Amino acid sequence: MIIGNIHHLQPWLPAALREAIEHVIAQVSEATPLGKHAIDGDNLFYLISEDTTEPQAARRAEYHARYLDIQIVLRGSEG
């Protein structure tokens, strides 16, 4: 897991990850509708959702066999 600030990306981040985050920063605003938004078809996309986070102690670890999951809290706070 990588935890950080999207406005201060670390230089060691892989280029593909950095580019995906920068795309989201450039494209997402308060007016962006909920749902799936393609960057590169089903190869790279982002989901806009309104969720309530849970305390870390209450969450089980998750893994994905097919996708890398990048989660960015746009409003509010985690946990």
C-alpha cells in the first residue's frame, strides 16, 4: 500500500501510476458525475463514488487478481 498526497507525488512512483494520478487530478472536479470514466478503455479507468470510509482497524485487507486499485479521497477524510 502506498499512502501519500496527490499534490506532492513522490519521485519514486512508477511512471504509469504517476500518469494515472495526474490524469485524475486534471479531469475530476465537483461536477464530474458518479460512475466509470475510461482513460484507456477497460485497461485503465476510474470510478467516482460517494462512500463512507471505515476505521482501518475495522477493515480487512483486500486484493485484486486482475486490477491495481488506486483510491483517492477527493473530499473528506479516510477512516
